[in-house]
Amino acid sequence: MYFLFPAPVVSSRIQDNLEKCATNVSKRLKSIRMTTQKNAPVDRGCAVAVIIFILGLGTLLPWNFFITTTEYFDDRLKGTPSSYGMTPVTNGTTPVTNGTTPVTKDYKFASFMTLLSQLPLLLFTLANSFLYQCIREKVRIAVSLVSILCLFLLTAIMVKVPMQPDSFFSITMATIWFINSFGAVLQGSLFGLVGMLPPKYSTLYLSGQGLAGIFAALASLLSILSETDKASAALGYFITPCLATLLTLLSYLLLPHLEFARFYFEKSKSHHDQLATSSEPLKSADKEKEALDNGDLNGYNNKPIITNGDFEASGTKEALSMTKQTDSHTRSSVLAVFKKIWVMALCVTCVLAVTLSVFPAVTVKVKSVYGNKEWDRYFLCVCCFVVFNAMDLIGRSVTSMVQWPSKRSRLLPVLVVSRVVFIPLIMLCNTDNRQYLPVLFSHDVAFVAIMTLFAVSNGYFICLCMSYAPQLVRSKDCETTGALMTFFLALGLSLGAALSFLLRNLL
């Protein structure tokens, strides 16, 4: 004989509450999707697409404009500013010589520049997760762009200002640190902004980033081709990113005023608010279930008195089942997400660590075998920066047509690790001021071939791993996945920058 008190009635009420909540959420999501499909405006004249492309271009301009003009910085650090139309600055001391020629201080500019460019990215990737909670998106993006513009203007002004090499080096390194710090905040903030738009706009944003390197390399090439003196060429080169950054700022300010962008930004906010409202009945149902389990609901002892062990209240059983279903809509912990994507995360770190360990710290020291002064002017810009950035962009583009190996394949990490072979290959090219290693690949064609494979594999594997990672997790965990992959991307850049000091000394 069974004796049951109010428990079945209460469990039935919980079941009804959960069913209503699930139905409410489903209806609201369906309503949002239908509204989006029916009422979504058209991107007239592809204005939003162009702006997103410009924003992607603007995020990587600081890094690319500093690495592609190493000749200018090397000349200034050698203490020979006379080539820039200025009187050499002396400190009243006699230059140190080795008996024949003056010995100049080795500032390891390329290595320090790489390290101070990528370390802020790692630090501010972590800081950005706190900044977005206390500083509005508009403030973060606008302040970052204005700061980058001011720092580029400072760099342009310094072209005409004579100063000691040590002072010039210190100011330049400080500028690089701050300009890339603001760039890291800008990049993290824009990723979230672009994520509110349809997926194709994320592709445009990444394409803009990929084109930033080519843009900087072509600007450097044009400054070399110009018939003006070195000072005017350098000044024009650094004014270019000032104008590009100003264009990026104006484009960002225009974006919210476009109907297409405004629709998706408001829809994203509305979506978030409606889901938050829909979760309130669920929380109430959870509290009632907890009270039922503790036997405290409405002051009654609601625990069923069961004299036969084979009996279970069906209402309570179904309510528990629905509660478990709602857990699938909650986000997983960071550790749980990492366990699913750790292979892709480590692959991205490895790819970028290998790339930044030799590019640009070692590659900028490679010289042409011909010894032709006219060709020497263009060799580094064309064979190093133009080739790398163009081939890197091609590698990124290939992933939209071919994705091999598969995301579950063990061959993928093997191929990623095999890129380590490019480190000795590049170090054995015709680099300048070598002390320990021989030259095995002296011809210019050999260097271009190595750089081509090096760059294509870099762009291909980065894009492949970044696209595979979200496919390994639930849609609710994609945001956490993006944050983790960005962190490991920054980690790889920083490790590569640190490793470049060792490899440069081993030449």
C-alpha cells in the first residue's frame, strides 16, 4: 500500500513550470531568427563590408610598418644620421675602433622589436577580459586608435630630430611597446564587434589583417623607389600609417550609423536580454526542485512515504530529466573547453613560435649574393617582406577551398612540428655578420623558395587550426574557445620573439 503526500502535486507543478520555460525560450529564439531573416536590411554598396575590411587592416598596421623598415632604424642606430640630412650628434667621445673601421654597438633591433611587439599582445589579451567589463567598447576602440595615431605621428616627427643612438633606441622601443599595447586592446575589442555580424564579415576582417603586411611592404617599396632623399622617404613612409589609422578611426565612427550594422548590433543586444529574461522562470523552477528535495516546500514534509521500493513519482522523475536538459545550454568551464581543443591550441603556438623565431630577426640579415648596389636596395623588401606577406595571404586563402588534414587527424600536429626544419634552412642562407654557421643556400632564388614555403605553411596552418577549434566544441562554448585560441596565439608569438635572441647569436 502506498502513502503519498503533496509531493506528486508539487512535482507536477515543477514539471509544468519547466515545460513553460523551455517553450518560452524556444519561441523567443524562433521569433528572433524569423525576425532576422525577414527584416534584415541589405548592406548597401557593401559599405559595412568595406569598413570591416579597413578595421582588419588597421589592427596590424603597427606591427607591419615597424618590421618592414629595418634599414631606416639600422642607419639611425649606427650613428650616421647625416644620410637623413642631419648633423651627426656626438657625445664628445672618440668612436671605438678595431684598428681599421669604427665598431658600432649591436642593438639587436629586430629581436627587441619583435619581443616588445608581441609581449604586449600576450599581456593585454589577458587584460582585455577584465577591461571589457569596466570600460565600454566604444571607449576602448576609439582611445586605442587615437593613441596609435599619436604614436605614429611621434615616430614620423623623430625622422627629422637628431639624437644619440641610445636615446633613439630607447624612445623607439617605448613607442613600439605602447603602440602594440593599444593594438592588442583594439584587436581584442574588434573581434567581439565583428562577431555580432554574419560570418562572412569575420572572413573580411581576417583578410584585412592579412593584407596589412602587403600594404606595409608596398609602402616601403614605394619609398625606396622614390627619387627623394632618405629623410623624406622615411617621413612619407611613416605618414602613411597615420593616414591609414585616421581612416580606420573614421570608419569605426561611421559603422554604427549604417542601417545594416545597427540592425545586427541591436539584435545581438536584444538576443542577450531576452535570453536573460527567459532564464528567470528556470531559476524559479530550480529553487522549487531544491526545496522539494529538502522537504521544505510550503512548510510541508514533501518527501514521499514509500512502502514499496519499486515505486517512483513519475512527475519528479520527468522534472529532473528536464533540469538535466537545461544544463546543456550552460557554458563549459575553461578547463573543460581546453581539454577539447588543446591540440589546436598547441599547434597554433608551435606555428607562430617557429615563424617569429626567425622572421624578421634572422631574415632581415640575409643579403643578396650578387653584390649589386641597385638590387641590394630592393632585395630585403621584395624577397623578405613582400614574398612573406603575399605567400602568407595565399596560405590563409587556400583554407577556404581545401582543409587537409582533418581536425581529428594525427598528421596535423606532425606537419605543424615539422615546420621546425625552416629554422636551420633560413639560418643557413647568406646572412650578414655570421660567426659560427656556414652558408649552404647562398643564391637569392634559394632564399625566395624557402621563404615561399615558410610563409604559405604559416598562413595555412594558422587558419586551419583557428577554424578547426570551434568545430570541436558546442556552439555555447565558441566564445571561450576564441579567447583560449587568441591567448595561445599570443603565447606563440611571444615565445618566438624570445627565441629569436638565441638564434640570432648562433649565426
